[in-house]
Amino acid sequence: MATKTAKEKVSEVFNQVADALESGEYGEKTKVGITTLGSEHGIEEVVKGAELAAKQNSDIEVVLIGPKIETDLTIITETDCEERAHEKMEELLQAGEIDACVTNHFNFPIGVSTVGRIVTPGRGQELIIATSTGTSATHRISAMIKNAIYGIITAKAIGQEEPTVGILNVDGARQVEKALKKLDENGYEINFAESIRSDGGCVMRGNDLLVASADVMVTDTLTGNLLLKVFSAFNTGGSYEALGYGYGPGVGEDYDQIINIISRASGAPVIAGAIRYAADAAQGDIIEVVQKEFEAVKKAGLDEIITDIESSNTEKTAEEVSPPPSKTVTEEISGLDILTLDDAVQTLWKEEIYAETGMGCTGPVVLIAPEDEEEATQILKENDFIA
């Protein structure tokens, strides 16, 4: 074969650049697979979403895993079995033949949860919900702490260098807040969001969900799953998910595959969004981000904090005490978690301080006599009930 001259080489490069400028495509495309079986709306709806993603995103090559169907997209593997489609999906990911994949009804191992991504109706802003499917840990508070880390990881992978973090006001929120603030103090930087409500703070209300007060909203997975369904289908009557990016990539400390989840009720717009989200995660090298962030958060004492929380919760519920003589309680101590409210009151009883549980306008409170407020507050701080 004749060797190309310098002039011919320059001409070839020029033509490649000209073709790229004309097509809008630069460099190698991110290859995202999607399994087409299992949708409540049929294979055609999934393929429609895949075709929409391919049309909208010149940097993505979308390939199908499933039955033969009329389409211009490549069917990389033909199968009529959903289980076999998942097996093939994992084979392709491990072999590097696809960079990421979108599927539904997939069982992740314990320790892996998906990080959802929605568009809020209040101001049309994107919001990451951490998390939406899977199980980060079997202990509720530990799981929510990890959910926060997973949300930060995902936000960074899709281009948010310093994401703000809010904690939805669900059971366990205050304990999660204390744990995350301890990690922050120990050197793992967390940018806490501020609620739009007048009392502020990083513990978020429903109002904050609607306007995306935080970049990452931390919650338990079941609540996150419910939120994803509501936000994606609130304007369609519920049977067709039309908005957002789906339930997101599965994230876990040692998990090395990019598998994004959609619902069986997801329509073509959400499927297209999920493919975009999967490509974003791959292009941001989310697996490398996982390794980097876990190295940093473990240096800040993540394992020790989780161990202390799990063991202290067990110890505090093992002992019951009787109350001291009752008093009129008119002062409120706030900032407690509903899961530890009874334990907080019993801790004060042990110190011969009468207290009662209550519910204030910002959440659970300990009711205390005015003359005992200062001492009670100090005791609750020393025992990690309040920050």
C-alpha cells in the first residue's frame, strides 16, 4: 500500500473536521443499551423513547436488547426473554461493548441504590432524589447517610462540582443531619442547602421539593420512589410517566456497572431522558467518582459514624426509666428526630428532669419547664440527640 503524503494526511484530517462540523458530532459516541421488554406500554413505546434519545443526542449511540422490531436502531442482541436480556446486558457492560444500559425491574445487590433525577414543577429546575430504588443498607439511618453520599457522587458525575444537599423531613432526618455535619467537620466537605421556609436549615419541607431548594434531596428509598412516580406522572393521571430522567443509575461502594432504571410505566419522554442520564453518568465516569468519594468519606470516619449510630440506637432502646415528678412544661427544644424522641425524654428522666414529647410547627420537640431548659438542652447535646 502506498504511503500517504503529508498533503494527503492534512487533507484527510481537514475532511474529518469538516464532516464533524457539519454533523455536530465530535469524537467517539457513548454507547447506551436499553432492554425493550417489560414495559406496561409495550415494546413500541420503549423503542420510541430510544429513537427519540438518538435523535436528540448526537453524542449517544443507542442500541437495543430485545425482540426484533422495525427500527433504524441497531438491535445488538435479539431475545424474547426478559431474564436473558438482563444477563446479556451485564455481559455487554462487563465486556465494554456498551458504556451504560437502561432497563426496568432489575435487582441490585444490598448496598446499591439508584439516584433519581426529576424536573420540579415549581421552577422547572432539575433535582436529584437520593435514592429511588434499591437498598443502601438494612438500617434506616445508615441507608439515608449512604443515600446522601450516593446523591453527591451522582451530582458530581453529571457535572455539578459542588452540589448542595438537603435532607427531606422524614423519619430519621435529624440523625442524618447530625451524621452528615460530623462528616463535614471531619473533612468531607458537604454544601448544605437552605430551606426556602423562614426558619431555614438543611432539613427540607414539601415546598423545597417543588422549587428544588437543593441540588440533591436525601430521603429514604421508599419515599424517593414515591416522589419519582408523582413528579414524573402528576400531569397524566398516573398511568404514564411523562417527565424527567427515570430512577437513575445504581450506585454503591464496589459496584462497577452503569445501569439506569426506568419504571414499567415510563413513557417515551422519560425513556429518552433515562438514556441521556445514563450517558451523562458514563461520560462523567461515575464509577471513578464512586471510588474517589468513598475514599474521602471513609477518611472522614463514615464507617465509625455508622457503627456508632447503629449501636447507640440499640443501647438506647434497651433501657426503660420512670419519669420524675411532673411539672408544667411550656418550653420547646427542637431539632430532634422522631425516631429518637422517646429516647431523648427518657435520657432527661434519668437525670431527674421532667420532660414530655410533643410536635411543634417544625417537627418533633421535647417539652420542658422553663427553669430546666438550659440544662436539658446541654444534656441532649451531650447525648447526640440535637446538634
